[in-house]
Amino acid sequence: MLAAMFTKGRGIMRLPLTALGFASLLLTATPALHAEDAIVRDFKAVDASFTRHPIPYTGNADVDFRKSLIARRENIINMAEVALSRGEDPSTQDLAMQTIAKQKRDIAELQRWLDTHPSSAN
């Protein structure tokens, strides 16, 4: 059985803990570690998502270049969204918002080209 030690006066008091109680104690004792774990998990999920969704190359360099740029910009947006939701520094928040706006504009421009070139449908 797990036990936690607490100081009581001059002596030490041992209390039995259940596994759930011990987990709760850990969660409340180390919130910064768990927040860091969540941040790392979020960034790793963004990276994994990018590699799990390969770009459907067509063999047309003009099209493939633009599709590749779109995929990379979408990934940058995802990273910026993690920074926006998890970051604390106001300059990071501003940079994330600016990054999202710029990448969305770039994606729209790239997509417009793809939409206006019939050969890009491949």
C-alpha cells in the first residue's frame, strides 16, 4: 500500500493512500510538469499529423510545388494554434496570430492558382 508522509507538529504522520489518491497527489503537486507534457504532446501530434498525410503528388512540378506549400502552411497553422492556446508570452500570442493570418492568405493564393489551372486537377 502506498503511503504519504506529512509533517504534523514535530513528528511525521504516515497516511495510507489509494492509487487514485496517489495519482491525485501527483497531479496537484506537479501541475507544471503535466502542462509541459501536454504542450509536448500537442506539438508532437501536429508533427505526426503532417507525416501521416502524404501529399498526393501528380508529377506536374507546378502543381506539386503548390500542393506541397499548402500542406506545409497548414502544418504551420496547426503549430501556431498550439502556441496560441498554450503560450503565455504576449509576443508569442501576437506572432501566432500573425502567422495564422499570413499562412491563410498564402494558402488562398496558392489554391486560387490551382483552381484556375485545369491541369492542376490531376
